[in-house]
Amino acid sequence: MVSLVPSPRSSPERDPAQWYARELDWATAGTAPVRLLTGLRFDVLELPAAAGHAALRRVGRTGPVALAGRRMRLLVATGSAEELPGLLDWLEWGGIALDLTAIGDGGHITAPVPPGGAAGPPGAAVWLRPPGSRQEVEPSLPAFGGLGSRGGGAPDLVRLVDAAATECHRARLALARTHLWAHRPTGQPFAFS
């Protein structure tokens, strides 16, 4: 006899690793916390959350975006991590200390709680822009493909990295200015004030 009732699906809150594997075909490792393996279906650009929010305002649409504590993670096309150092040099950011890193082949990130899952503990990774279906995710990932947007979709990697580097640098300068202001001799203005 054929059953007309479908077998129960695991909910994202019960088994996030299974949800990521089934819904997105993403490789995972571990169970508490589940980690998403990078370099297989996507790479990750990681930067301070404040700089990330500013960069997102500049570029508009991107691929999936996660927040983990004070760090933002932007999913980008596979191979982008290898391109980052050369791209930063080409954009004339080479040699400038930026809090911008890339995680690629052989790396991992803590998996955000899947969309619709129960909230994790405080500080747990969450999706700001969750991934869509398996068919939507990879075409929406920013990739190295020339300047400007690709047909109104996600921005290319050049534009995203330039915005991220700019905002990381601005955040660093703001922090340095605050530090200088707090440690100046009282009553003495800065020469550049």
C-alpha cells in the first residue's frame, strides 16, 4: 500500500546540518556548533559589522549575508578568497591595514541559524540576508566579472571589495581619531583642528 502522507521533514531548529545539506547542498561539519565549509559552494568576506552595514548601504543587493557577534560575513563566489589580495592591490588598498579577510578553500564559518529556526544563544550567527533556494544562491554570489553590476543582480566582486575596504578604512580612521582625542593633553587643541 502506498502512503499518501509524506514522511516528516526535519525542521531547521532540530538539525541545522541536515537543513543546509538538503535545502542548499552545502557541506557542513560538526554538530554544536554546525560549521559551513567554505571553498566548495561559496567563499566568505569577513569584516567588522559596522563597516559591513555601511558597505551594504553602498552596494545594495548582495548574496547571503550573516552576522556573528561583531563580525559580518558576506558570501561570495568560490575562488574569491584567492582573488582578494590581488584585488586589494589593484584597487590601491594593498599595504593598508584593513580588518577585511577572506575565507576560502579549506576554511569554515559557524552556520547561522537556518531561516525559520529557533533563535540560538546570544551572539550566535544569524542571517541578515538569508540564502534563497539551491537554484538562487550561487548565481546571486558576487564574483569577479568586471566593473559594475551584472544585469541588475548582485554586484561584482570588485565593487563589493572596494566598498568593504573603504568602510573598513573609515572605521579604522574613526577609531584612531577617537583614540587621539581621548589622549590629547587637556586644553591643547590639535594642530589640524
